[in-house]
Amino acid sequence: MSRAPREVQRPPWQREIVLGLALFGVYIFVDALGGPDRLVTAKAHAADLLALERSLHLDVELAANHWLAPHDVLRILANYEYAFSYLISAFALILWVYWRRPWHWRIVRDSFAALNLVSMLCFVVYPVAPPRFLADSGFIDTVQTGHTLGSWGWALTDQANQLAAMPSLHVGWALWVSVMLGVVVAPRWIQLVSAVHVAVTVAVIVSTANHFVLDAVGGFVVVWVAVLLARGGARFVDSRRTVVPSADAFFWHLNTPQAPQIVAGLAYFEPTTPSLGKGPAPDLDDVRRAVALHLARLPRFRQHLAVGSRWRRLRWVDAEEVDLSWHVVEHDLRGPDGRAAPHDVVQDYVNAMTTTPLPDDRPLWRLIVVRGVAPGQSALLVMAHHTFSDGLGVIENIRQLLTPPPGPPPVAPDAPGPWRRAAATAYGLAQLATDGRATVTLSDPAASARRFAGAPIDLSLLRDAARRQGCRITDVVLAATAEALATTHPELAQRARSRLRVAVPMMLRAPGSTDEGNVTAAVMIDLPLEPMAPSRRVALIRERTARLRTPTRALGSRFVMSRVLGVLPEPAVAWFARTVYGRRFFQAIVSNVPGPVDRVALAGSAVTGVLPVLPLAPGAPLTVGTLGWTGVVGVGMVGDPEVIDVDQLVKSFVQAVESLRDEPGQESWGAPQTTARNSRGRSVGSSSAAPKDSRSWPRR
């Protein structure tokens, strides 16, 4: 028997009832068409059908009708069967599928609607009277003469369209029930009963003088057409749903062989220390089994891109097979003597892998178990193309592979009403239009060289710095980035005219959401690079990040990415992406991504922290990513080595955070909006537990 996918939900019953009433309204409208000449036309068409049947030797209606009329019991049973059985069977199926088989509801509902709409079109174009209207032909109206409940002349049936014999909806509904029972894989005995019901209905409509044999044939034809239309509509809807949304296609158009837009993370496993009872890193086969176990609920892990002509929309296509022997592999960095690789060798390997394009004929992700990242320690390099999802989406999808699995997403607050949202979006668009551009290009957009560097930092250090300065953790990250650049790269600060414009991605997805795609919006912040006290720098940044706490710019940016680009042709989307993303509007990316607050494991091995690896934008020489993970924050930087020394920058970043923690804040530069403990920035791996796991990270 068929089983329901867990994610399939019943549609709102109120909406389905409204659709049903609308369908009934169309029937009433059709019945009102035609005027007084319609009866004459319908009788003429009935006479033509009867003449055609006689020429084909199918005119069995009169003989069947005269045989039934004198058999009182059979006549009464036939009358009741004609009046009620097709209604009962159809609505019983509809209710049963809605309640017990909701994953089949769309094909059932759509085929039923198509069946009736096609039939109504026939009623308008070619009205046909039933045989009982042809009095001169000798037919006996067994329903009318029997005066059974539901017969003609009864209050409800008087409203029925009696000039709608072709096609027979009695046969059409009964046959539709039988076909749908096969589609939903109903028990065999029910399907058999339904087949008998179809045969009985055909006999009844003919013998009661309500339909010709050709009307029954017409019922078979419209059911066939209705099912074809419903299936074609389902395929069309599904194909539309597999079109890559414009916000995701945006990042595909930025992709080049020299600079692939790959979002990655290097997840460190707990070191092997048998004396403390800590087990080894997971075996490759264990990781593959963990991935295979969860593939069913990770759609993008099973799909690849269909890239056609430049005018054709990108589409997600289900892969025939997900080759885990390619997607989940391992690499050993240990030397011949078995010693772990130096930290810079690990960084070089990560850099090499994240700058190698992912083929579009496979799902756009890879997992690599990297051995020897530190003595007794392994890591998992997770890579996914930016078209796959934004950084938070990639993390949440990967968390599906971990144990314990993430809990349900928290209940989102009530969204603003449509008018407030529209007003906020319009205001945000005006803000974006007046934000201006970056002052100068700092990097060659065609440059392909990349360098990655990363280091862990205790979350408690960031929190203490935020409390000390009266700001949020995001403000500390931005201020530490500016302080590190001003200290280590004074020539860059001079070129940038002491102002670095950074794009700060704002995650608009609900916490814990695993929705596919990019649900982000970028807000621009100017970082001061001139020499000044660290506390003064963070105070200035705190004032400027107020725009991060108001949703208008984010709503405006999201509207452009998801709505405006969605109606533009694909070449226009590509042009827009290459025009606005990078050097013309910003010079760096700084992202602060939340992670899990509880200990999690993959294939039995604890994951103690993750270094994020974000791609560079064209002409922007730096990306900074921070990712909280059970009390530790991973800091990952990618830079153009011709412009920025990220190894030096990472060290200076940590020192800048320590300075902000130790130096008193300058309250005169603006009152704090909130404390770090109550800020949204606390979601970045925040935890009340001490960051004991940070000791299992390899230190620089």
C-alpha cells in the first residue's frame, strides 16, 4: 500500500470548498446559457445521435428501456442508482483521498475539475437532449414515471441541466472514481467494486432513457482528456517549481572557472585521545552511510543543474544516481612519518579544493574527510555551490546529518501586514538607491588567486568585548576587521580613502530552516580605517550598524533579488549580477553566521568547531566569515593575495578582539542599543556553557 511522505500536508479545507463552489457556479452559469432555442437545438442533436447509432447498429437504448419499464423492482433500483450512486462514489473518493491520501490530492482534485470543465464546454458547444425527450421515438421516462426520491420534478433535481446528455457525467464520474482508485493504489476489491459500478451505470443510463450509448462513450473520452490535462498541469507546475529562483541563479552567473562561488566549512572532529576515552574520527564508510540515510529529506543533495542556452532558465533536475564514492571522499595530509600537516598546509589544501569548480552535471556539493589536520585529529571539509543555498542554509542542511538532529524551528513572530511590508520595501528600495557606491576598486575583478586562513576564537572573548563596548557581537566582528586592516595594511586603507565598504549578509530565513536557496539580503556598512582608538572605532561602527537592525534595506534588497529578477529574462539576470555584485558597490564581505549551541556529532564523532570559507566577489579582495559552534567561533578569511595577507590579518583580528575586551568603551560616542547578552548577535553560537571544546581546536 502507498505510504505518505511525511512532509505532505493536507491543503486548507476552506480553500478547497471555495474551489468546489466556484466549479458549481460555472455549472449554473452554463445552464443559464442558450435561451429558448437551446431546447430545439438539443433535440435536433439528440435525433442526429440516434440516427448515427442506427447506422452503426448501436441503437440498443429503446429495447433496453422497454425491457426495464415493466420490471418494477429493477426499475426503482435503476432510478435510485441513476440519481445517487455517481454522487456518493465521487464524493466518498474525494473525502477519503483528502483525509487518508493527501499526497494524491492534487491529481484527484485537478482531474475532477478538468473532467467537469471539459464536459461543461461540451454542453455549451453541443447541447444534447436525453432520449426521453424524443417522445415520437417511443422512449419511456422511467425516472419521471417512477416518482422515486431524486427523480425529475423533485426540488433539487429541477435545477439540474437536462440538456447535458453528451457526455454523460454519470458515466464520467463513475469511471473517474475507478481511474483514481487505481492512481491512489486502493485495495483490489474496492477497485473491482468500482469497475462493476461503472458497468452498472452504463446499463442504467441507457435503460432509463437518460443517455445514448454514445453519451457513455463521450464520458470515457472526457475522463481520458481530464486525466491527461491534470497530469500535464502537474508536470508544468513541477517544472516551474524546479526552475532555479532568480536569487540563486544570481550566484551561478557570477561563477567562473577561476573563481567558483563555493561556500564551504572545515569542521574539526574531536581529537583521538584514548587515555581520555575519546574515540577516533569517523570512518569514511560511516560518513557515507550517514549521508545516504538522510538524502531523502535533502532535495538539493539529489539534484544537479540543467544549463541550457543563455536565454533558458536554469533548472534543478533530479540526478539519476548520487554517486557517494565521488561526493563523499577522504584525503590524508599526514606526511610519510605519520605526522600531522602544519596549519598552513591544511589551509593550502582547503584553498585548493574550494577554488576547484564543482561540475554542474552532478549535485553541487562534496564532503571530504581530511586526515591529519592536527595530531590525532581529522576534519570534514563541506563544500556546496552558492546557487545551492546561502551560508546558513548550507549549515542547516549539513546539520541534518548530525546527531542529535536539530530541533524544530522556533515559532516565527507574526509577519507585518501586506501594506506595512509594501511600505517598508518601498522605503528600503529608496535607501538602497541613495547608499552610493564604493569609492575605489581594490582588486582586479579578473584575478583568480585566492588565499584562505582561519583560526578559532572563544565565544566568551567576543561576548566580553561586546559587553565592554556596549554593542553587539556583529559590531565587534566588524570593528575587529577594520582594526586589523588598519593595523596590518595601512597602504590598503590609504587606497580605500580610509573607508572600506563591506556587504553584511542578512539572513532572512527562520532559525533552523532548511529551505533550499538563498534567503539573504546584503546591507552595506562603511568601516572607518583611519588610525584611532579601538573603542572609538567600535563606537562609530555601532552607530552605522543601526541599519542592520531595521528591516527596510533588507526587504528592499530581497524584493529585487526574488521578485524583480524573477520577471527578467535570464541574460538580464546575468548582467545585473555581474554589475552590482562586487567592486562597484562594496569592497569586502563580512558575515556572522549562527551555529548550533549543543554538542553534535557525525557518525559518532563530535564536531568541535567549523571554520567558514566564503567566496570572493569580483573586485572585492576580502571575505570574512565567523561561525559560532558550541562555545567557539571559527574565523575564516579568504583574500586576494596580491592585496591582502590573510594569515597576518587573522592574527591581527584576534588581537583586535582582545583589545576591545580590555579597553574601556567610549560611551560618549553613542549609547549602546542593547547589551551583547540580549542582542541578536547572541545567536552566533551563543551558549551559557564554558567554551571547553575550544581546546580541541588546533591553535595557530
